[in-house]
Amino acid sequence: MLDVYSTINSVSQNFSLPSAPPLPLPSSPPTVSRYELQKRRDWNTFGQYLRNHKPPLILSRCSGANILEFLKYLDQFGKTKVHNCHCPFFGDPHPPAPCNCPLKQAWGSLDALIGRLRAAFEENGGRTETNPFGARAVRLYLKEVRDTQAKARGIAYEKKKRRNIKQRISTNICD
């Protein structure tokens, strides 16, 4: 009976192969983060909006007003009930019955969207100084949406205060 191991061993002793560097393992494509995927999808959606706009817009001529128009356009796809001031449930965080108030995009979603689009604009060759997503009008609109939605829900928005390092360290020691 033929011993396969000894046959391979004797063949390898008779033939000396030049030592070559080991072949690299096939690398898998780099995984893209959820944030990067979302940013790309948002950028493509905005590009589609510009192309479908009447008349079509080009990015270099886009202003803060066009961004506000885009954000208002997105409201039709929103899922957050925002009570208007004439609604009997205005200011009630847990309304007891349904009402006809519109569904809109939540402030947090719009804020995150603008952040991703600002980054995508600069990654696609735009200059920070000309970034329409960072326009003052956009920042003021987001602030207005945040305040309006907070009042409609009856929950005041309070910015979280940053604790200084000493407080954080002493809190962590006690935990």
C-alpha cells in the first residue's frame, strides 16, 4: 500500500522550490458603516430632488432656501404627529384621542439628516464656506422646528449641560 505522506515528503526533498512570499488571503471589501450608508443614501435622495425640481437645480447654485424647500418637501413622508395651536391636544404629550393634525418629520431626524448632508457636501468637493446645509436659514429653521414640536407635545426642550471633568470623575468613582 502506498503511503501518501511519505511520497509527498520524498518529492518535496527532491525538488527545491524558490522561497516565495506567501500569497495574501483574499481580502473582503471594507465594510461600510451604517452612518456612511445612510449618508450616501441621503446624498443620492437630495441629488434626485435637485434633478426632479422644476426647474432642475444644480448643486453649485443651491442656497439655504432650496435646502428649506427640501426639508419641507420631506415632511410629507414624516411619521411624527405635530399638533397645531388650534388642536385641543396641543401641548398634551399623551393625547387621549386621534386628531387631524399633520404628520411631519421629527426634529431629531431633520437635524441628523442635515448633519449627514453637510458632511457629504464637503466630501463631494464642496467648500465649507459655501455649504448650503450650514446656512444660517437652515440652522434657524431647525431651531424653530425643534421649539414648535416641543411645544406641540408639551415638553420643553432643554439643552443638556455638559458636566466638567471633575464631576464626571467623581461620579464614576462612586459608581
